[in-house]
Amino acid sequence: MRRHRRAKIVATVGPASSSPEMLKALLEAGVDTFRLNFSHGTQSDHARIHAAIRKLEQEVNRPIGILLDLQGPKIRVGTLRDGKITVAAGETIRFVLSGSDGDRGAIPLPHREIFAAVAPGHDLLIDDGRVRVRVTGLGDDFIEAKVIVGGTISNHKGVNLPGTVLDLSPLTTKDRLDLEFGLKLGVDWVALSFVQKPSDIIEARSLIGDRAGLMAKIEKPAALERIDDIIQLCDAIMVARGDLGVEIPHEDVPGRQKELVRACRLAVKPVIVATQMLDSMVAAPTPTRAEVSDVATAIYDGADAVMLSAESATGRYPQEAVEMMDRIIRSTEQHKMYRSIVEATQPGEEQTAPHAVATAAADLASVVHAKAIVAYTSSGTTAARVARKRPSLPILVITPSREVSRRLCLLWGAHSVLSDNVRSYEEMVERATAFALAEQFASSRDLLVVVAGIPFGQAGTTNNLRVVSLP
């Protein structure tokens, strides 16, 4: 099950991919982490899928990551008298806090936090931005707005507010129930939807603790304004280009993606690029050339992982989509321009001893033509510090924690194996040699560069570097 690529693949599980047979096919095709989207399906559905993945993990004897993606607060219009209304640019419409059977003079918008936060000049985007209106006046229970882009507003369509920070927890009652359920199952990552501010991460962390990695989905302009603080507080980032692309101009999304990937590399946090990467493969067996280029761009940017959504959850060709993504990644990473591009986008070096040791390990391994870097880690930090450099050779990670090994299924270049804590330098060398041979990273007389923290088993220390010659 060794991957001959560095970037990882995340695939969403849904009706098209939830059978044990398809899960195994997707794993063999290249999936490293499976995403359970709690916006759809029941808790019992997700429990069944979780159990099937864990059974598969035992069969293949390799760690498999599981990501729980919380639904988050969904803002929607209420029920309209005729099911829908058509509005034209230039006309004035009114939203009301309460009421049913609404019309253009009283469109139900049952979210009090909007009425408390919105201001004249703010825009409301309805149905993924197909209809855009601008606030012209408001009261405690109504909002008057001018239609900027006309179209059809129908029952329960989503509403985005790109210029408004809502006093709204990212965790609804449903999310809190789903979160506790998922943590009891033993998921490895929790993705928090519609993050707006650092306090959202703090709130989620208070519930999650260290039971799972916390991933912030970046899909709100407000989050971009506080992105450095958000990255520092979470364990990983997802560039969720769906809602983000609704709330900021389309042409700004590629640049923001590059900024986020670079910021995460600098902070030593994994970053996933997601949404519509191979979207045409929902219905077709091959992607468009533009989609292939989109996946490759994320790889050139240095993203840790790329994600399939509807392609693997509800599409007609889930296995083919994973196989295609795997081929694109491998081809991109083998291209003659890949190394120069990745090295040109290296973030500035952190001026700390642990980062310096990890960087030295990557540089030294390249200079002496080692076959692999072996990173001992109890928390994943040492492996992440090495991966930050995006070295040209594989990273074999040895950890005593099954939970850490599963979370590392999102980390660029990491191939993790489980082992008891080592207690001496001699044991460190012996075990690194044994695993490198067993996992076919090296053979007799090859060199390894081994990086670890002393004392062994203490999280966060990266302070020891060894060059090992295999017998």
C-alpha cells in the first residue's frame, strides 16, 4: 500500500461509494483519507461506513484517515406562497424575520442573527449567488433590499452574506450531537464549517480536546481577514472553494488558494484543496482539461492533499475519479518543472532549533543521496517539520500512536508505521533500518537520514539527526 506520490487524496463517501467493496476499491485506487459528510446521511449510516473503513484498515494493515465534516449553520430563506418568486434587477424586495407563505413583499428569513448584524450596503447572495440583493434599509424584523442581479428565489434556498460577520456559533445543535457521536466512533479529523473568527476554533477545541485533529474550513471572507490566528489555533486547513467562491469574486479564488497553502506550510499545518476538482466526472468517465490543470496547480502549489466531493460520493465513476486524481498527482510530481516550482515557493525558515534540525535533515539527505528520511514522532510534529521542506525523497514516519499514524494520512509525503517507543540511540538506528528494509524504502548499503527528538517519546522536540548506513 505504499504510495508513489507525495500529495494525499481525500475522498468523500456517499451512496456511490459506501459499500465495503467500493471502499476497498477506492483505497487501492489511491485514497488516503475518507471524508464523512454529516450534511447528508444519518448517524447510523456513518457508523456503518466508519466500521467498514476500520475493518478494511485491519485487512490491509495500513493506517486510513477518517475525516468528519460537520454541516455547520445553514442560512436559508423560508417557505414562499407559490414555492418561488422571480425578481428583476432594480426592484425592491423585503425580507421578514417571521411569517409563512411569503411573497416578494415578505420573504421569510428566519435567522435573527442576520437582522442584528446586517447594515445598509451589505449584499445577500441567494442560491449560490445566482440572485444578488443589496440592503437599503432595515428594522428589527425586516430588511429592505434592491435587486442587483435578478433571478428566481425558491423555497429554502441558501443565503450567503459575504460582507457581514454574524454573531453565530459554527456549531449548531445538530453539529454538537454529530461531533460527540463521531468522537465516540473514533474519527481522526473534524472539519469545522463556516469558520469566521478565531473564537470559533477555540469553541470547537473546547469540545474536541485532543481526541481528533481540528480542521478549519475556509469559506468565509471574514476568516481570510483573521487567517493567521485561525491557522495557529487549528491543526489543519481546508480551502473550501465552493462557498468561498460564492462570497468572494471568482477571480480572487486562485490567489487566495496559493496564499492559504503557503501560510499553512509556513505554520507547519496540513492544507487540503477542495471542491469541484474533477466535477465533470460526476457524470462522465473523464475530466475536462481545465479540471486536470486545476488538480495539478494545487500540487505545484505544494498542497498536502486534494479532495473529491460529489465525484466519489454520488457520481457514476467514483473509482475512476480517484484513479485519475492519483495519475495527475504522480505525473505532476514527476514533471521536470515540479522541483523547481516547489522549491521556489519555499516559505521562510523558522528561526528555531527544531525547525532547523528538520530542514537540515531534508538538505543532508539530498546531499548524501540517502534513500529516505526516517522521522520518529509521538505527536506528528517532527514529521510535519520535515514535510514542510517538501524534500525530494520519501519520509518514513515511525510513531507509537495509532491515532497519530491515521492523522498523518493527510500529511504530504508521510508514510507511517507503528512501533513501540524506542529507548536508546542503538534501538533507534536498529528500528529505522528494519522498517526501511521491510517497507522497501532502502536496501543493503543504502543511506538513511534519521531525525528524532531526545528524550524519546516527548512531543514537540526535534533535536537529533543521524546518518545511518544499512548493512
